[in-house]
Amino acid sequence: MAKIQKLLKITGTAAVSSVSLLPCACSTGQNADDDGQKPLNIVYIMCDDHSYQTVSAYDGRFIDTPNIDRIATEGVRFTNSFVANSLSGPSRACLLTGKHSHKNGFTNNEHGIFDGSQQTVQQLLRDAGYTTAMVGKWHLVSEPTGFDYWDIVDGQGDYYNPVFISAGGRRVEQGYVTNITTDIALRWLDEGRDKSKPFCLFLHQKAPHRTWMPDLCDLELYDNVTYPLPDNFYDDYSGREAAGIQEMSIIKDMNVVYDLKMADKENEIHTPENPALESYGRGMYLQTGEFRPGRMTAEQQEVWDAYYGPIIEKFKKDNLSGDALSEWKYQRYMHDYCRVIHSIDRNVGKVYDYLKEHGLLENTIVIYTSDQGFFMGEHGYFDKRFMYEESFRTPLLVRAPDCMRNALRGKDIDGFVQNIDHAPTFLELAGADVPGDIQGESYLSLLKGKDRGWRKSLYYHYYEYPAEHSVRRHYGVRTNGWSLMHFYNDIDEWELFDLRHDPEEMHNIYGQKGTERITKKLRKELSRLQELYDDPIEETL
Ligand code: SGN
Ligand code: CA
């Protein structure tokens, strides 16, 4: 412990990084009035793979996130927030277009290239007089369009000393990605934007994406915490074929060297989890991704090794196997993941403080969400992709500005919202027309406490297969109490869950006696949604 603290002092890595913010010339801006009719500023903070289970506003079992929670306590918490396609690139394309994947063209990460010439919310906002910026993870392959300013990480981005790409070219930023991304965004708010216009800032953190690398100052955090194992960690997937044939199991697929950083100097730890990675020892580890030579500075590596070294030694000595090994993996995964979240929370606090200090909270809507949900060991999984609740849902907290929020402060909103809804919401906030081809709905009415006529069901469609993690293609419908999904391509399996009685989705009751009526109703609703969103699916394979 003392050694690590000392090393931290040497490297100068600190909890709060050191961007110097110039005094702000603007105060509340000129774009809000008391009844919220005029355009408001928008700060949209989206993380990558942040599960609602690890936002304490939703679930207090794992971690405390006071800064993120404050958005809910001073604003609202959406209790039914979902995505349309639980994967990064597709989710971002849904966000920016307000359309489902088959309409915006970006259905999967592996082959997608976003067509930036199509209609996007950022361009429409610009047309409506806003200045727009995009900072952080972009992941849409083509260059960003429609922003006055953009500064994005390269692909997935790196945790340490990340490469950023802007209109001016590529550069390496020294430090930890969550701090750097936040600082760039605040610098734009402070010095970069046209202060005569309302602004819309997309602040997209790369964290907490795999491989969950904490900031050096957070390495020891939660060391004494033991995380509760989910009830269904040892799921046997009976009756759920698609659930069983994936490759995202902590037990069988999570790699102790690659994912959990057990790269011993002697190169003795090899990983039996995944045959493709069988020889994934330190030698390989040090050549890839975050650990390839030159990514971390020598000082950073020294702090890192000082923390992981003893854990690696103990891991070797203990020589765990079976359930003990699986549960050890789960604990390490949760430790790293929660530490990464802690840094996000601290940086959300930095954004909040900036807005407050500069009088901007009064006329800015602040949104906190993730590009999708994430499994924290439920069904034995990490990753996302499935229409199962943990990955289909995503946190959504909204702090409306003072002029709108009095009636709603600290309340829950339970209407079904989806990531295609942000674009029309932002446009309505801006006082701009919402084009007819946008498929989402503005949730401004929900924020104002009105939910008459709001949607009662959601459509989902996931496409990325064959691909990493082997989650089969599927589409489905979710209503208040039911989830129906159809896995297709090289499989033909329907799954039906009674969410009121089986919230963990362990019992597929599709085809069982007594479910005929509800199945018929849901199949009809599914067809209605496929027609509504113009996503005709061949049911016969
Ligand atoms: C990477 C990860 C996967 C993850 C995808 C998609 N592997 O390929 O585990 O599912 O991204 O994630 S890694 O070894 O490269 O980390 S997404 O959030 O970007 O869609
Ligand atoms: Ca993601």
C-alpha cells in the first residue's frame, strides 16, 4: 500500500487531473427562459458498458456512485430505459439518428461504417442554431460529421496514454482516459465553443469497457470488498439454447491473463478458458492492446506491477480450480470494473461542478447513460448483446434544468424509453421540428409528467453473429410483464419469459401449455412493431 502511494506521488498520477479552466465569460447564457420554451444546453454523458447494477441510484449492492446519483436525486431516474441493439457502434448510430439499426445502416461493429451524410441529430441541432461537440468514444469508423468540434479516441480507445483523433490529426494524450476525455470536454465548454449559441455536448467515455483497467490512483480501492455472487452465476442454461452456446462466460471464457491481468514474469500462467487463447501467457499479453510496448510509461507500468505483482504471486501459489477459480475470477472482475466506475463517477462530479460554478446548471439538461447494459456475472456472463434484461436495459438519469425540474425532482419515470428517443428529445428541447422519419419519441412529455399515449412495448434487434462472444442474432418484443425473443441464423429458437415471476429469465416457457394466448398476443405485437419500424423479418429460416 505505502509503496503504491509513494509511486503514485512519483508519477504524479492524481485523482483529479490538472486541466486549468479559465474563468468563464458567459454565465447562464441567453438561451433559456423561465418556462423552458427557449432552447436549452444539453450535456449528454454516455459511458461504454456501464451496467445499471453498478449505479447506486439503481442498485446499492456493489458500489456507491454519489456523483452520478446526484443527477437522479436532483432530476429523475428512468426505471425502464432500454437500447435497440445492445452493442456500441449500433447503439451510437441509434442515438445520433433516432432510428433503429436497419434504418441507420449500422447494424454491427464488425462490418459497420456509419454513413455520416445521413440525417443526424447533431446536424439538425446545428441547423437550429446550436453549437455541437463530440468528445471521447465514437466507434462509428467514418469521420464524425455535423459537429463544430470533435475529438475522439481511436476505435475502442486505450485506458492509458490514449490516442485522440481530431480534425487536426492524431496525437497521444498522457494519462488516464476518463480524466483526459472529461478535461477535453470541459476545455471545449470553457474555451472552445461559440458562447453566443446554446450547446450540445456529447461526452462519451471509453470506460468501463473491457479490459476494465482502473486509474492508478484507484488500484487498491475496494480491495477488502467481497462482491455477492449472483443467484444464477452457475446457470446451466437448460431450456435456453442460445443462452448456453455463447462465449461470454466468466467461468469458461474470461481469460485470467488477458482480462484479469495475471501476467506473470516467469510466463508460467497459461489460460485454459478459451482454446483460441490457450497460450495466452505474459509473452502474448505484453504484445497486445493496452500492454504492447510503449503504451504505458515506465512509471505507470511500475505502479501497475507493484499492485498486480503480489496478486499474481498469490494466484500462482493458490493454484485454484473449479468453483474456487470461477469465484476468484468473478471477484477480480468486479474489483477492476468497480474501480473503473469510481473514476467515472469522480469525473461526472467534475462536470457537475464545472456547470455549477459557471452558472450553467440552471439552463442545461444533463443526461447520464451508457451505450448498453452489461452482465455482472448474471447467468455467469460478462459482456452484453443479449435481449436479456441486464444488457437490454441501460441506466438513464436526467437532471432537467431549474426551469423544468421542480415538479419532478427525485422522481422515477417508468415509461419505456429507448436510445432512439434521445434525438427527438433533443430536437424538441431545441425548439426544432422532429423529422417524420425519426423512429424514436421525444421523452420530454415524460419529463413534464405526462405519459398519456406513451408506448407500451419495445422492439429489439441484434445482428452481430458470427462474431466474438457468439451471441446468436435475435429480435424480440418486450412489454410490461413479458419478453419474447427469436434467435435466428444458424439456430431457430424462441424464448418467452414471464418477467413478473421470473425476472432473472431462467425459465423459457415458450411453447408450454397455458402460454398460447400470451404468445399469440406478443407475436402479434412483434409483427406490429416490425411493420411500424419497417423491419420485415423472414420467420422461416
Ligand atoms: C471488443 C471486446 C469484446 C466486446 C466488443 C464489443 N473484446 O471486441 O469483449 O464485446 O469489443 O464491445 S476486447 O478483447 O477487444 O476487449 S462494444 O461495447 O464496443 O460494442
Ligand atoms: Ca459498449
